Amino acid sequence: MSDRKGGKIIDPKSIDFLDAQGKESQRRREEAAEKRRKDEEAKKMTEDAGKDSQQRRGKVLILFFFICEKMAPYDFIAEQDILDERKAFARKLVDATDAIVLFVDEELEWNGTAKHVGYLKGSFNFSLRVRRGESGEHVIVRFPVPGNIYGPWRDEKVQNEVMAMKFIRQHTSIPVPIVRSWGFTEKSPEQLGPFIIMDFIEGDDLSDLLQQPTENTKDAIVLDPDMDDTKLDIIYEQIAGFMLELSRLSFARIGAISQDATSGQWAVTGRPLTYDMNEVVTLGGCPADQFATLTSFDRASDFFSGRAESFKAHFEAQRNIAGDDQDLVWDQLIARRCFAELIPTHGAEDDEGPFKLFCDDLRPTNMLVDPKTLQITAVLDFEFTNAMPAQFANDPPWWLLLKQPAVWVEAGEVQEFLDLFIPRKEQFLRAMERVEARSSPAAAGEVAISKRMRDSWQSGRFWFNMASRSSFDMSEIFWATLYREDLHNTVLETITPAEKEWLLRRKMDQFDAYRRERESDERFAEQHP
């Protein structure tokens, strides 16, 4: 390390420097160096936060609030608020490193041997890796990031994830990390937030192994078209096995699961806290009160009706959902009303259950693999896992091209998506059929999941399900894949000219207010000459 003084580069550790500046100066410099180190760690934890957000949605966000094209953008004021919170939390976490390591040591009874190894960052969580002395035993302690996760829901989110992880470890062979300890905010070091201490598992990111090489790290990841089919079959069969195991676990209701402390029985005991709920509250301007009375469901159609109401609430709440484009406003509204009309034909499969455990984010990005053997060593990130309508579990995996289907749709590349996706879908379903043939027989009368996946694709439920899980993408998915002229005309007949005029004017007024607020926000000054 070096510093510049009087135009001369000198080493702050040198004898000359110590003699000239004295021990007090050296102490201040060491403190400054430590501060810079912590600042750099915090920066690493938050840099490319926008990229993390893009990757989890699988799309490149529009950079300016007044450019809206076809997709619904985030509320960019809210997004900046999240980035600010993320930076502040990263610094707070780095500053608390010693306290966190001590906390882990005490929780796991390591007798003062815990050592900090490094930091890990994700879209929703920051983690510290901690080692037990000089042994090979490692854990990570993970905290949900305020802002990325709506603050009052952080405890609920962590509890739901822990319950899902424990249930999956008990009832499947899926390699889920062991949860060593967990707790709510009140138990955490320096009140950082709810936490999970779990085993650290070695492995490479599976998506890195599968993706097409690119020099631009900001590009959305996509499956390497030259990927060896034999390697893909090895990967596909493992994931098909995971999905088959999950499909054979049933619940009587839709919602978050937990285990009764006395009986040990598992059941749905809470509302389904979902990825999309968090997104529309943190990035879509939806008031969290909208979900305050949400409970579990005993019918799939009721769940989808709730989604339809949530879509409408998001449309009404987000001020920049369509910019000042009245045609886009109208398209967004009609798509939402048409979605509700599709529920009887697309959202009532196995209406009364049984319901299946479903994770919004079960994909290669959240799996680790041994690159030599191609064996998946860990499946991670079960946040937003709930018992859900069985038709979600009956979909072919949406991630077979890695890049989300909505990205292709919004780019006007539906046919390109189909040309690439369908062969991989068939390859995956053949892998599923091989796994089914080797597994224990299905229950009497149970239809093979491979057949259910084919039916989901052929019937269009795949696209209905995709739309149902994303308020930001549902309009584009509807118009590109679910649109029917008769349905469109039926919905149009329910809207009077006066209602249309009032609605369009209201959204224009909302956007004008949003524009003024953003232009007056100093954080966006560089974008406005």
C-alpha cells in the first residue's frame, strides 16, 4: 500500500514514514485503511445490484423512466430506494463482521475457533462464510437484505424458507444444506435481521456450466447451443428426479408450510408469501396492506382469482406502469381483465387439490455442481417456496434455455424461443420418462408427471402459469401467447367509454406526478440536463 505526500510516493509502513509522521499518524492511517477496506467490501456486496435485479427477472431494465416500450418497468424511484438500502445494509453488515463471527461461534459452540472467510451476495441475501478453526468445516450465515425484501416480511420470509428446507431434507433426496440454526431479528447480532446458519457446500454454479460463453457480463445468460447432449442428459435426469420427488408430496391447502412442534406433522399454516408479492410491493408501488388479509387457499381457482385481483391492484398503484402511452395503458388493463376470464379453463386443474410444494426459483442458477462428475451437490434458495396449485409443478421447466421466457416474449422473439425451447423440452421430458421408469411405482390412478407436463404445454397452461406468477410480465405474455379474439371482445363489452376515459386520464395524471417527483429527486440529476 502507498500514499502520496508532497508529490512523493512513500510507503506508510516504512521507517522513514513512521519517523516523519509519528505513531499517532500511523494509527490514523491504519484506521483509514481499515475503513477503506470495509468500504470496498460493502461496495463489492452492492455493485451491480441492478444487474442482480435484472438476472433474477431475466431482463434488461429500461434505464429511463419515460421509455416504456412494451414491458412494464419497475418503479425506478423505488428501485433507487432499494439500492440505497442495500448499500447501507452492506456497510452495516461489514462493520458487524466480528460480532457476527462471534455469534456464529456461540450458536454452534465452536469454543472461540470461528474465523471469517469471506462475503457472499445474492439478489435477496448477504452472507458471511465462517470456518471452524483450521478444519474443513464451513458454514454460511445469511441475512435477507432490507429493500430487496420488504422489511416487515423479512422474518416471515426466513421462517418459510427454513421450514421448506427442513421438509425437503426430511422427505426427499434433494441435496439441501443442513440448517444449523436460525432465528428472527430479535435474536440476531446487532439486530441485523432474521438469519439462517447453514452448511457451506462446495461446487460450481450450474448455470455457469450450461451457459453460452460471452465477454459481456451484463448479457442475460442463455443456454450454450453447443452444449453436449450427453452432459445435458446427466443434468436433466438429476433435476427431473428432484421434480418427481416433489410432485409426490401433497398438501391439503395452498400456502406456507410448517411443522407442528408436538406432533411433528407438516401442514399449510400460513399465507403463500410469493416472489411476485415482494416484487410488486418493493418495486411496483403496491401497498403492502393489500396482502394484509391474505390467507391460505383450499381451491386453485380461488388462488388464481386472488392473483387476478392482485394484478388489478398493481395496475392501479404503479404510477409509471405504462408511461404516457395510452395504448399501452389500455393493453395492460385488458390483459388483466382477460386473465381473470381464463381461470375456468386454465386455472382450475386439480382445483380442490392435492397441492404441491413449488419453488419460484428452482433453476440451475441456484444449484451447485461438481464440474468433474456433473453431480449436483446442492440446491439452494428456497425462499418463496409454498404449497401451490399442482399445475405449477406439472409445467415443463421454464428455465431450459436459462433465459426467462418473458424475455423472449418482450423482445418479440416468441418463435425463436419456441424453435430453441421445444427440442430441449422434449429432451427433458425423455429424461423424466427414464427417471419415472426407474422410480417406485406411482400411486394408483396417478398420471405420470411427464404426461402432465406435455399436457400443460399443449393446452397453454404453461403460459397461463407463467403469466400468473409475474405482475410485471403478465400483459406481454397474455398478448403473445394467450390472446383470444372472442375473449377480448367479451371483456371490451364490459367497459363503457366513460370508464375508459376516466381510467386513461387517471393513469396519465399518475405518471405526470411520478415524472415531476423523479425530476426533482437529486439522485437522478445526471439523467436530466
